[in-house]
Amino acid sequence: MYNNAFNPASQTYVVVVGGVCHSIMSGGPAVRVSIESACEKQVQEVSLDGVETYVPPLSMSQNLARLTQRIDFSQGSDSEEEGGVGEQRDQEWGKQEPEEDEATVKFQPSLWPWDSVRNNLRSALTEMCVLYDVLNIVKQKKYMTLDPVSQDPMAGKSPQVFQLISKKKALANAAQLLLKGAEKLSKSVAENQENRRQRDFNSELLRLRSQWKLRKVGDKILGDLSYRSAGSLFPHHGTFEVIKNTDIDLDKKIPEDYCPLNVQIPSDLEGSAYIKVSIQKQAPDIGDLGTLSLFRRQPKLKAGTQPWHLKLEAAQNVLLCKEIFAQLSREAVQIKSQIPHIVVKNQIISQPFPGLQLSISLCHSTGDKKNQKASPEKPKPDDHLYVLEHNLHQLMREFHKHTLSSTVMPHPATAPFGHKRLRLAGPMAYDKAEIASLQQSEGLLEKIIKQAKHIFLRSRTARTIDSLASRIEDPQIQAHWSNINDVYESSVKVLITSQGYEQICKSIQLQLNIGVEQIRVVHRDGRVITLSHQEQELQDFLLSQMSQHQVHAVQQLAKVMGWHVLSFSNHVGLGPVESIGNASAITVASPNGEYAISVRNGPESGCKVLVQFPRNQCKELPKSDVIQDNKWNHLRGPYKEVHWSRMEGRNFVYKMELLMAALTPCP
Amino acid sequence: MEAPPVTVMPVTGGTINMMEYLLQGSVLDQALDSLLHRLRGLCDNMEPESFADHEMVYLLKGQQGNPFLLRARRSLAHPPAPWHLRYLGQPEVGDKSRHALVRNCVDVATSHSLPEFLNEMGFRMDHEFVAKGHIFRKGSLKVVVSKLFRVLVQGNTENTEPLSLSYLVELSVLAPAGQDTVSEDMRAFAEQLKPLVHLEKIDPKRHM
């Protein structure tokens, strides 16, 4: 491509040399050279997506404008000037292309713009013809021959085989490296898995140490599972030994529950134990005592707990149960009580109430198969008072905490250990009573017996109230037990009401405070009555209250109905003597005074209702000479009993209301 | 009126025959922390108890040579606590193999009028000091780590200066007479404190 400066349009042209090139000497046949326009536009810019933006070709007017800019119009238009112009033009052009060949500078500028193209083509043509001629001569082999250049014999011997060998070696090296690396990786992965499955002894030991006290003695690892560090004074050593579990066969599959660590607990703490507290009716004979060994189902294993943990926990529980039982039996023997406690083998029997027997026994199952066969019968599930067992554990732990409390530390420091209040006994000159009150008088056994008594009393009270409520329908008995209780005290509010008349007749409301041995009853009217633990007392009391309620109900009803209360007595001295409580009676008169109703209600004798009619309604009245005026006939006269059982109405108060309504004439 | 007859029989039993088994040692101030940590771990699991006491030593000079010594101690940290009066007898000269110092010990808790009472009885205060430190226990074993301060002005416990740059460590047990197993336990416990502090029986006579 030649960018011909002589072409004012400065377009590029492609010169195509077509046809076969004949050898030409000077003046040979002309070679046709055809020229075609490339129609290529100059690229202005290439955008980012490859699209080329062409410089738009100059239009005719733009072209003319460009040319005219080059004309120097100040030169003038005569021939001299033309020549001058021509020379100047020549000079201009000479300046403008300093890169032209020297041959073309002397060239006549007014000639043909394709001149340099033609010259270059001509020289190319000459070269080609020469080459063609040489090749023809060489082909004839007469005047010129081709002589091959000698080559290195080794260079081309078997280049492919050599390359193959070298490539093979290189690949083999690379493969070996990769294989080595893969082997190492697989080995480490296998080791990790092995470790995880085996659960290294040391990591297990660490886990054990995070929950239990361990120490190293010589080459043995010993641990302490007693409560000594928590304040217990039980002389058991409570030492367990940690041993490595080496009876594992690595070739076989490792079982799921394999643990590399094993603990050896003292032989007397093996198995599981619990303290059974139960209240029974007194056994007729103390024959077969001390042979209790009831079993309880093992608690379900929590997922993730180690077997050693369960073993140690069970052993610790056994130790605590042993301590509790030792303390209880020591107290049972030492403490003097009215009815002595019996301690036989693993059972302590005491009598909280006459006819009742509280037995506390230590049930320790060692897990031996032999023992299990010895007691074939199933344990009675509701016999065991879980609350008391829990309380025993709690009391023991409180005792432990007390030995560690800072009230024991002496101030000043040289003083001996002991409760700080006791040290004041000397300086403050306490007497024996005060000192006795300072010291902890109650032992574990006494506390548990008190709690058992309270539980028993409470359940018996509930049973009494419930049986009365289910047996007797007419005054209804309601019991509202309070949610918050003490170990030694509970309370219940008992209401006696009549169905349908709860708002009117609510005079009997009792608050029962159930203590350890007694029940204290506070009546709504302020009376305080203390009942003993006898079941019959409470029942009789409630029955008497129920009968009183009926009469109170009549009183309230009379107020509502407009009847007048003539007399009222809670404890009537007339009539048959009641065996339970006293009978109560009330007399009410109708609003116009014509009728009167007399009610006598006793807990045993039931209720008796009499109606007093006016004299003029009774036919059997003998005529008397004393009464002469007729007006006396309007007074009330004889009584007539009402067949109360045949009366309509679902309860006493309803019946009474109907009766009153019937005796109140419509105005 | 005749004075009621005072019994001439010696009082036996009760707290009269208690023996104090004692082992003593000392640590420098810098080693106090590690010792306290060790004791916290070895002793019963309680909150560490610190104390500040003021002790006054009273002498009764009789016609004989040996004066009678009584120690009256009160707590500065707990002023309402009763005073503590202590008599320590001569160390028992038993077999040398006994590991702890054994001496008769009588402890009495008294009201706050003790100094006046002792003065009235004829005792004269010999010296006084203030002791501050920590107290630990392990069962019936008592470990007292205390720093002794000299009282500069008599009666003024605010103005004190430390007696030395170390802490006194005492391991003591109060037991009735005749129980020698106590000293074995004490020795075992002292072994566990071995590199930090050496507890040994120090005969006060030899150092006087």
C-alpha cells in the first residue's frame, strides 16, 4: 500500500499485480497491473466491544474547502507567478515529504502521481523474473545445480522417540510426587479417624477431671467421690481409682460404647441405693423386719453421658444414703423418746401416731443376679413417700453446708472453733435454757418424723373432708387448700353452704391450720378450737358444724323472707342428748304473726320442724271457759309436725323457703 | 457471815485439759499470694476469712521467779465479738518424735471489761501488738497466716508499723489430752505445704 502524496485526495489504493509475470528484459511485453480502490475508511476509534468507528469521508464541498486552504491566494495568477507558484509548489512539496527517496526528489513533479508505484513494481518484477530465470536454469541442471547443505546427522535421528522418552520420565516423576503426597494425606486422615474412634485416654481423663476431684499418688490416679469437701463428716474415704482400659482388640470393630477409661469404685459403694420412707398401719408382729431390699428401676441413660460418670454418680449417691442412714440410726439410738425407735439391720421403725408405723430403710441393690431372685414380688409404688426421701437428702446437705459456714470462724483468730453465738454464752451469762435454745436441738430423725406426721395428718384431714363431702349432700362442704405450705404446717379453708343459697347462708366458715400433731380450727365468729390428730374428732366437729349451719340458714332465710326470729340457740339444752356436739334450734314467726316455724336440728337426731297454727285453724281445740273473746282465736296455738322427708325441695333451705312461702298468705 | 467454802479440789475435765498442738513457720511478703492460693485449695471449701486482732499480754509477777502470763485478744474487725482470754502452759516435754509442739491451753470468752478486770486482779500489761491476716480451717485444723504490727503509742491501734517483712504461719489443733494421732495429721498437712513454707515445731525456750 502506498500512500501517494501526490494524490490530493490521499486515498489509498491497492495495487494488484495480476496475471502471470513474464520475464522481461528491457521492453518486454507489458504486465497488466490493475488498481482498485480499497474503499477503506480510516478508523477513528475502536470501541470496547470491537466496533470500529470510521472517519466519515469528506464530502465534495469539504474536500474543496481543504484544497482551497492550501492555495495561497496572495501569490497572484500570472504566468511568472505560475511558474513561481509551480516552483514554490515544488519547494513546498519537497519540504512536505522529506521521507521520499532521493531519486524521486529530482523527479518531475508535474508528471504522473503513480510514478513511484510504478518504479517499485518494476523493480519487484525484475527481481521475480531473475528468480524465475535462475530456477529454470537450475531445473535444466546443465549450467547450475542445487547442492544440498550437509546436516547434523544426530539432529533428526529419531526426535519423536526421544521426546517420548523424556516426556515419559517427566510424567513419571510428577506422578511419583503426587502419589507420595496422596499417601501422606490418606495416612493422616486414617490416623485421625482412628484417634477419634479410640477416644484418647488423655482427653477422656481431662473430661473426667473437669467433673471429679483427681490426684496422682505415685503412678496411680486416685479420685475423691465423697462429700468431705462439701462439709460432710462421714468417715468413709470415698476414693476411686482411674484405670486405663486396655482390653481392646484393634483388629475388630470398636464397639459404640467403648471408653478408654475405667473407674474402680470401692466395693461397698457398688450398685445403687435409695432411702425408702413409708407410713403403714402398724404391723401386727415385729417378725420379719430388716429384710427389705426393694429395687427401683435404673434411671434411663442420658445420651452422651460417659459410663464412668454414671458409675461415680451412683456410688456417690450410695455414699450419701449410707451417711443419712448412719446419722438417722445414731440418733434413733441416742435420742430418748416416749416410744423408742427400733433399728433393725437396714430399717428404722418409729411410731409417729398410735396405730401407725413409719419405716425408713436403706435399700441398696448391688446389682447381683442372686439378690434379684430373692425378692420376686413387685414393690408397691404408692408406699414410698418421695417427698420425705428428697427432704432427707436436703437436710443432710444443709447439715454439710452448716459445717462449712463462716459463722464457725472465730473472731479473734485464736479463739477455738464453734458457733459464734455460743461464744457469747459466757460473757452474756446465759443460763441453761438459753444455751439449750441456741444449740441445734433437733436431729435429722426428729425432723423427718415431724414431717412425716404432718404429711400423714394432712392427708387424713383431706380424706375426712372428702368423705364427708361425698357422703352428705345437704349442706355442701367445700375445702380450699392453700398453695403455699410449710413442711410442718398447711392450711385449708372449709366452707359449709347450701346449694342455691350460698350468698345468704355463709355463716359457717372454718380455717383449719394443720400442724404436726394438732389441727387448729378458727371459726368465723372468732372461736379457736384445737383438735387432736384423731380422725373422729374432726369428723364429729364438721358434722356438728353442718347441723348448726342448717339452723343458721333458717335464720338468714327468715331475714330475707321477712319472717321474725323469735328465738335462736346454738346449743339447745332440751330434747334428746346428742352424742356428737349439740343440737341447735330456732323459732321464726311469719310477718303477720299467724304462723310460726320451729326448727330443731341435731347432728345425730336430724331435723325436726314444727309449725304453729293460729287457734282458729285447729279443730281439735277444746273449748275453754277462760277464753271468752273471739280475738284470742287469732293467736297461735298448737304445733304440728311437718313430715320433712315428704316435703318438696332438693335441700333443707329450699324446703324451708317453700314452707315459709306457703305459710305467708298473699295479701 | 462466813464466806461460802471454796472447793479445793482441782477442776478437771471440760475445757481445762485441752491441749494445743502447734506448728509454726514463716513466709516472705512476696510469697504470700501463692501460699494463700495453696491453702485455699487444700483447706475446706469456704470463702477466705480475714481477720484483724489486737492482742495484749498481761503478766502477774509473783514472789516466785516465773511470772504468770495471760493473753487477752480482741477483734478489730468485729468489735462486738467477745474478748478472748488465753492461757498457754509450758510445752510438754514428751518424746522427741512428736512432730508438733504440745502445750496446755485454756480458752475463755469474756466481756469487754477484760483489761480493767485484769488490772484490778494485779496483772500488768507487758506488751501489745496487732495481728492482721487470714484464717483457714480443714476439719479441726486451723491455719492462721498473720502479719504482726507493732503498736507505737500504747492503746492506739491505728498507728502501727509492721514488725517484719514476712508473715507468720501457724498450724494448730485444739484437742483433748492424749490424742497423739492429731500430730500425724498435722505433719501430713505440713508436708503438702512443703516447698512454700516449712512448718516445724519451734520451742520458745530455745529462742529466748
